Amino acid sequence: MQRYIFIIFFLGSFVTHAQESETILTLEEFIGYVKKYHPIVKQAQLITTESEAKLLKSRGAFDPKIEVDYDRKKFKETEYFDKLNTTFKIPTWYGIELKANYENNSGDFLNSEFNTPIDGLYSAGISIPLARGLLTNQRMATLKQSKLYVQQAEATQELLVNDILYEAISSYFNWLKNYQAKSVYEDFVVNAETRFINVKKSYLAGDKPAIDTLEANINLKNRFLDLEKASIGYIKSTLELSNYLWLENNLPLELENAILPDIQTIDLIDIVLNSSILNSTDSILENHPKLQELQVKKEILTVDKRLKMNNLLPTINLEYNFLTPEYDRISSLNTANYKSGLNVRFPLFLRKERADLKLAKIKLQDIDFDISATEVVLKNKIDAITQEITSYKRQYDLILNLVKDYKQLVSSENRMFSLGEGSLFLVNYREVKLIETQLKSIDTEYQLFISKSDLMRVLNNL
């Protein structure tokens, strides 16, 4: 059932130009499926979702609050006290807190300072930190950091998706390499079979010695052995590629034998990978997610450092409340009826606060070193891979010419052997060198592909 779904899905979605190309899975199509359906790509999106949830949580520190405190004591028909205290608080950005309060207390043994009018006592006031906590406090710092964590999560998500795409693309290149190697051996198995049949006929006709049939048979068996090894490599790479192919609802797919890689990938790889964008290394590094992630981390540590510096200040909290028994008359609020307070607290040595500030500064120095080192590493990686790509391009062009020359040499040797002027040993020797050169060209093409994807991985452009 799974294979049936797979065939319908792929054959229905591939753009084809001829009957033979209906089962070709191109690199671009493969990347599209990975981006859209792979579970790890979807999982990476949860990083941003989680950071947004944490941001929402930090905003909760600024939510208005209602507090109700009710306390009553009654014993042997005596009401000792009946106290009700309700408060509505509105936290604000700069540590200032607005409050509205209703208090209604009664009782035979009530402390006189808690006495209120019969209908209760209303108050409206404000609480202001005059030193520590005014310009910055834990609540403000947490919200600022949460906003920065969202930006950091976006950069982290980009890096994770980039890595999984790199692994997927590398598996495609490995699949293509093994397919091409298998195709080479398949072609030469056909050649070896044809040669063995012809040599055997010539031997039976008396034109070739018996030793030639033995040599042709040995050569055929070696080709079968090489083909078997290449087939195993292709099967393994196919299964590895299947790890990255999924459908909706997390349904994994398995590649059918009819699905083949695109052997024309060399002509389209720059377009698919966008690997021709390298114009200015500086501008690329400026927007690199790894450096953005470190820069955001530095901003988070800077917020923490400011909080630690603010904690060196003394705690001075001023509170002032207007009192009135009539909540519906704003004019009843005046400075004659009030409740105020002042709270001052200051540690003498500030050891904890000074140590926290020192640690925050050390972390900032550490992240600066990390940013500088990362910039240099990225620049050097880009330069090294760029030169590597240039070298592999030259090697690939040279090897293609070698393959062309070896094919002519093998063709000439075959012609001479068929005319009775050459030897089977030379034919086999030339053919072995041709096979080696073709495999070298396939491996060089693979290394070129990997280098281009390495560059895109470093640039985080996959």
C-alpha cells in the first residue's frame, strides 16, 4: 500500500518531457519534498513556537492583578475580628505600580490601626521605586530577553533546517554517484558478454586460441563481480535517500527501482543551490544566522548586565495612597487623607551584587571572542571551499577529456582485435583504464557537488 501511494504521488507530480523521463527524481524536486514534509524540518519550526510561548509568559508579569484577603475570627458568641482587604494592581514598564484598594474591618478585638468606616475605606495610590528597579528590573529584563530569544530561535531554526537539507542533498549526490557507477559496470558487463561470445565463436572456428576464451571468461566474471559491488552500493544509497522522503501525516516513503536520479544535475546544480550568489563575503557574513544568533545572545547578556548594574543601587520604595470612604466621588480624594510609606534597604558590602556584575561582564567578553572567532572561521571556510570548487572544476574538465581519449583507445584496440592484429590482453587492459577513468570522473563530479553544497551550508543558503 505504501509503495502504491508513493508511485501515484511521484508520477503525478513530476514534470516530464518524454516517456523515458517520467521516473526521474531531480534534485530540485527532492529538496522541495524535504523542505515541505520532513519531520525534522517541521520539528525545527517548534523552536520559534516555543520561544513565542515564553515571550507570552514573560508578558504575564505586566498583567493586572486582583488580590482578596479575608480573615475572620469568632469564638463563644464574640466576634474577635472580621477583616476584608481587596486590591487591584496594574504593573507598568518602569517598575511603577498603580493600585486601588478597598478595606472593611470590624470586630471587638480589632487593632485600632485597622479601624475603617462602616461602609469601608477606599484608596487609590502609586508605588514607585526611586533607585533600584526604576529604570530596569527583573520584570523588564525578562520581557526584553524573551523578545530577543524569539529572534535567536529564528536564527537557530534556520541553522537546523540548513543542516538537515545539507544531509539530504549529500545523500542525493551519493545516490547519483552510485547510480552512475552501477551504470558504468552494466555497460561493460554487456561488452564483456559480447566479447566472450565472439571469442568463443572464433575459437570454435579455429581463429582464436583456447586461452583467449579463458581470459574473456575471467574478464566477464570480474565485470559481474564489480557490478554486484556497485549494485549493493546503489541499494544502500537508495535506502539512505529514502530517509528524507516523507508525505503528510508523517508517512515515510521508500524509493521504487523505477525512480532514478537526474544524471544532468551537473548542468542545473548552480541554479538549484543558488551557488552563484557569492559576490561579497562581508555582506554575506553580516546576515549569517550563526553570527546573528551570537549577536542576539550578546544583546541578551547586555540586558542582564544592565540589570546587575542596577542592583548595585539601594532599594528605595515610595508608596502613597489617597483615602476616601466614598468611591463614587473623585473630589473626596485629597491630600488631607492619605496613607504613605518609605522603604529603604542597602547591603553594606554588596558582595553578591558586585560578583553578579563581574560575571555578567565576563560573559560579554566571552561572547565577543566567540563572535570574532566565528567570523574568521566562516571567512576562511568560504575561501577554502571556493578554491576547492575551482580545483574540482578543472579536474573534472581534464578527466572528461581523458575519458574521451580512453574511449577512442579502447575502440581502436577492439577494432584491431576483431581484425586479428591485437591481443585480448590489451583490449582488457585498455578497458580497465577506461573504467577507472570513468569512475574517477564520477567521483570528481561527486566531490564538486559536495563542495558546492558545503559552500551553501557555510553560507546557510540551502
